[in-house]
Amino acid sequence: MTGGAHVLDLCVALTERSDEDEQMRLVAKKVSLTQPAPIQIDSTEPEVIATALDQIPGRAIVNSVNLEAGRDKLDRVVPLALAHGAALIALTIDEVGMAKTAQRKVEVAQRIRDLCCEEHGLDPELLIFDALTFTLTTGDEEWRPSAVETIEGIRRIKAEIPGVKTSLGVSNVSFGVSPGARAVLNSVFLHHCVDAGLDLAMVNPNHISPYSEITAEERELADDLVFNRREDALERFIAHFESKGEEDVAQGAADPTEGMEPEEALHFHILRRRKEGVEDWVDRSVEKIGAVPTLNEVLLPAMKEVGDKFGAGELILPFVLQSAEVMKRAVAQLEKYLDKIEGYTKGTVVLATVFGDVHDIGKSLVNTILTNNGYTVIDLGKQVPIQTILDAAQEHEATAIGLSALLVSTSKQMPACIQELHAKGLDYPVLIGGAAINRAFSYRALYPGGKDSEEQYEPGVFYCKDAFEGLAVMDQLIDQDARSSLVEKLRTGATEFRAKGDAPVEEVNLADDSVRSPARTDVPVPAPPFWGVQEIDVDLDEVYSHLDTHVLFKLHWGGRGVKGEAWKTLLRDDFRPRLERMWSEQTYLHPRALLGFFPCYSEGNDIVVLDPEDRKSELTRFVCPRQPKGDRICLADFYRPKDSGELDVIAVQAVTVGTEVTELMAKLEDEGEYAEQLFVHGLGVQTAEGLAEWLHYEARGMLGIPVTQGRRYSWGYPAVPEQSEHLKVEKLLDLGQIGMTITDGYAPDPEQSTLALIAHHPQAIYFGTRQGRLLADGSPDDLIKGSPRDPSLFGDLDDEDPPDGAVEAEDEPALAS
């Protein structure tokens, strides 16, 4: 378990003992009560298997059955597995013998599958085929192609027998060679088997190295042997390891830092993301070189290298955060020595998500990176008023202030804060970041007097596109020479930006309703199943099919920039199994959904929502912009106009996954579990989005229209940009009944919540004020359910990076004046 095993295989068979069943009873009972991992019962005797299953309270794996002596033993073991809900390993062996070729492996597996699943009723997902591992290192000509055949057998079993799993006893491949050679060959063979679709591997996890961490020379030698690419592959492989001398691989792989100096070992722990034992190495390093040098010369350079690898695309964000977790443990140990030493912090940064904004994950990442690179961070949380930020900066004698905002509306708090700092004569550099801003925003914010003044905010306003740019800026700000250069560069950029002048902006009247788009006004109006607002019961299993895995994996879980085979490996080995595990184990997502159907009509650019009771009283009206040119589309055009004399129907929805996910994120951050915090946040956000997608899907069904007809529009995007309209939704749906509120910045709270209105019109499309055309016959909406993005299908996701998911202006990020 300490080495990372996920399943424990129990085998107690000994030739010198005849009481295997009693030994298994004792061992299975003791292990099942003390270890959290699932248990695999390893025995050829049905009676022993039955005894073990009686002792294990959870779901076990039975290892194994085969057809070597016909089907009799299989017919005895499968009912035992069925009765106890156990999974079953089946070896690809029949009366002819062990299946050596890929074709034979598939044939035997198909026969066993028919017996277990068709005749006995075993769920195919509980059937695990061992495609057999034969030894490559004997020199026997018969076994030279065996690894290739096993790899291809795994690939074909997964492709031709849907639903089943695969397993291997990996170490069989390397019997007879030195421990060092075995470790490499086992690791390389396992890598290629996993690439072919292997689900489970019987290995000692301490003796397996990631393929990328094996030297290129040894990978090539092992690949030649595994893929039978050279006549002399075995000789070259053995000669290489003999030239290295004998290695105690078991000890070496379990403790790769043995023999290292403390500085080298600490560097290894941080770069390789290994938490265990880091405190002991800190102690040794302090004893050797002192506490401050350990921080400044060992730990911080190691984290800088992690950041450099992230910037170069060699590490994805979750791995960076795992290194940060190691760093936090190391620093916590180091603080025992540093608590009486002055000046070991590089500087103090006051961080805040601005007032009205509830989105916190970006700021939390900045906190993590700065904290683990030697800075003291005062994190004020989210929705922080300007005065609170100023007070905290003065109280803590801040080196700089960091401000975060996701939304266009709340980003305007940033220049307001800078204006207040300037008015009070405070001299804190300000770092700003978030999806809704850019460098031009920082240039504008640098002028606290706006366009009418040339005076700049002296300490500087620095745009940071991510946490690592924030770290780079801070490192320059604390170095006097670098700071002067940085500030001068900022001033020059802002001056040149202002000299160019803003690009000419055509004055347009988005409220002009003198010309209406040619959207049809004669489409049938569907009848809803109810009028007014109802809470809709949510089945999370149904929501699962509506999660957008492309956005989840690329944007929220840090897969942006990963391409080709690396993307496929990341999906297969990490993201997909992680999503399945998190979804099945989570207890913190508490979905609630409101859906309202209201009679309505359009009046100019407004959607007028009526009381269902009398169908005359106006409850509210949603104000929408109209394109100044082109087709002159306005969202109101997708509803019957008032002068038609007919009423239309509008659906308005609100969904949330509750506050517990946010509370869990805070807890994980406090505990230093930064990577898990990232994964939980991403799952929470995408579940809210998937919940909105699911509810829209359900609303279409209720209205009796095709599942791809119409569109769902959320406020903050070009068709309905004004987020203050959320206040109207709050009143219309009574959001409080599902625990939702609207902040003073007009954002839904809890953070993982969305609001939207639904247009059923067949010509409804997404559009902006300067782009988007009305299609005469409409266009089908893009659905997640049933697509490669649907996690219940797990199709082939392409490796293209989707656009950022932030709420942005139509043409460019908001530029507050």
C-alpha cells in the first residue's frame, strides 16, 4: 500500500501445507479488516475461493479461472463470484494449452466470455482477461515474439469484446536477468501494454519507473527486445546491464535518493513530486548547510525549475501543484529552524478576489505558487472591498498587492482600487490577473486620472497572465535594479499604448429597435407541462452524460497545450480514470435545479415575461441588445412580437451544485492538497455546467421539441451581456429556495451555479453585436450527450485547446476606463 498498490493479491498456497482454505480464511479476514484496498483472491481451488469470499465484506477479485481442463471448474467458480458480487480474472488458456498468439488469445477470451456472461449472467465489466505474459529473457526462439503478441492480444480483446477488462502478471516477462535489467524491462513492457489498453497489472509498484524517466538508451534496448526488432536484442540488453554491475533494484527503486547528498535529494523530491521522507532530508540539509541556504539555494531553485518546466510545456498544472505540495511539507519542516531567523521571507503579498466576484481558484493558484517560492501571502479571500485591501496592505507592510477577477463587471474594481491607492498616497505595486482582463487593461489602469490625466500610478500596475508570471514579476520587484527596469518598461509600454490612441470605436446604438431581424414569427409555440416555477429532481447519473470532458480536461484540469501521444496518454492514464473515480466516490456535489415556464412576448428589444395566473400582468422584462448592422438580430426576436396578438413561452433555469464543494476546496488548500483542490474545483464547475446542459435537455423534452432545437443563453455573453439582469432572475425564480443568491457584483453564489433563459425558436443561434448571421432554416445545437465529450462514452477527444471559459466581451477582454 505504501508503494502505491491499488489491489492486494492474497495467495497462501504452499506445497508443504494442505490447509490452504483455513490459511486463506485467517489471512483474508485479517487483511480485509485492516487494509482499505480491494482484495484479490489468488487460488486455483473453488473451496478456497468460497472461504475467502465469505470473509471479505467488500467487492473482491477472484484470480482465476481458465479452460485448461474444460469448463467444470469455471462452472463452479463463476456462481461464487456472482453470489458475492466479485470480479473474475480469466486466463487465456484452453484444452489446447496457453494462447500464444493474439488471434488465439482473442478466440479463448471470446469463448470464456460467452460461458461467463451469456450462460452464467456475469456482467462483462466484472470479467478481467489475463492475456498471459511469457518470458523474453530465456533466449528461446519460441518466445521472442511473445511480448508483441501479448500487447496485440490486449489491444484486440479490448476492441473485440466490449466491456471487459484486461490484466497481466508483468514480471513474468523478465525472469532470469539481473534486478536492474528486470526493473527496466518490466517498466517498458508495462508501458506498452497500458498503451494497448491494459487495465490492471500485477506488479510491485516500488519496482516500476515511468517510461519517460528511463534513460533513452535503456528504453531503446528494452523496446528492441519487447518488439522483437533485432536478432541480437537479448544479447545487447543483457550486456548493457552486466556492464553496469549488479544492482539491488528492490532497494534502489524503493529509495532512489539513497546515496544522494541532502541538497540533491530535496531537489529530486520536489521535481519528482514525492512527499514521503522529505522532512528527513530537510533536517539533513539544515545540519549540513543551514536553514536559510536550504531555502534559498535548494528548495526555491527546485521550485523555479518546476515553473520553468511548466512554462516549457514539460509539466501540466496538476504536476506543478503536486510539487508545490512537497514544497509545503518541506517548508513546514524548515520553519522549525527559521522561526527565529529574520529575513527569510522574500516579501509579503496581499491577495484578494475583488468585490462582487466569487471565483477564487485563480487567486488560490497564485497563493500556492508564491507561498511555495518564498513569499508570505495574506489571502483575503473573495468579494473583498477596496478598503479592506488597503487596510491589509498597510497592516502587513505589503511588498505588493495582487487582485483577481473573472468577470467583466467585477474587473472594474481593479482601476477603482488603484485610484484609491493613488489618492491616499500609498505606494504598493499592484499585480492584476484574471480571464476578463489583458495587458491593455493594465496600461489603462496605470492612469488613475483616466484619459484626462498623464499622471501614472508610480509603483506600477502589472498584468500577469498566470501564477508564474506573477512570480516572475514579484522576483523583479524585490530586486532594486530589476524593479527599476520593470517599472520603466511598464511606463514606456503604457505611454506608447496611449500615444497610439484607442482604435476608432464606431458609436452604435444597441437599443435601436427601428429595424427587426427577419426571424420567423410563425413558428409553433410549444405547450409546457406546467406554468410557473418548479424544482426539478436531479439524477446525477443522468447529468454525467452531459459533462463536457474536453473543457474539463483541457481548461479546468490543466491539459491545455498537451498534444499527440502525450495527450492520449494523459487521458488514458490519468484524467479519464480520475474522473470515473471522483464521480463514483464524491459526496460533496449537491445539485439543485429550478425551471420556470412563463408566457411572454417581445416588445422591441425586450422580452416581456408575464404572470402565468392571468397571462397579462408583467413580472419582468429582459433587456437585450440588437445588432447595429447585418441581420439586426436581437434575442427578443426569437419570441412572438406583441403586435402578433399571440403569446410565446420562455423557459428560465437556475442550477447549483451547492456550497460544500467550495468548502472542500478551502479545506484542501489549507491541507496543502493543491492538485486535488484543482481537480475538485474543475469537477464542481463542470458539473454545474453539465447540470445546466442536462436541464436544458430535459426542458426540450418537456416542450416536445427536438433535442437540438433552440438555444440556452447565459447572462454575460454577447446576446445578453448585462449581468445585472441576474437580479430579475433571482426574483422571478425565487433562487433562495435552492440556496442561491446574487452578489453585489451580480454573480450567482455559490460559485458553482449558472442561470440561463431558453429560446425554443428553431432559428435561435449564438451571436454577437458585430458577428452572427440568421440562418433561414436554423442550425442544430451542439450537444455533449452522445458526443466524444460525453464521459459515459469516452470517445476520442481531439487535442485542440478550447477557448477560455471565462465571461468575456465579444471582441476583446473588457478594458475598463
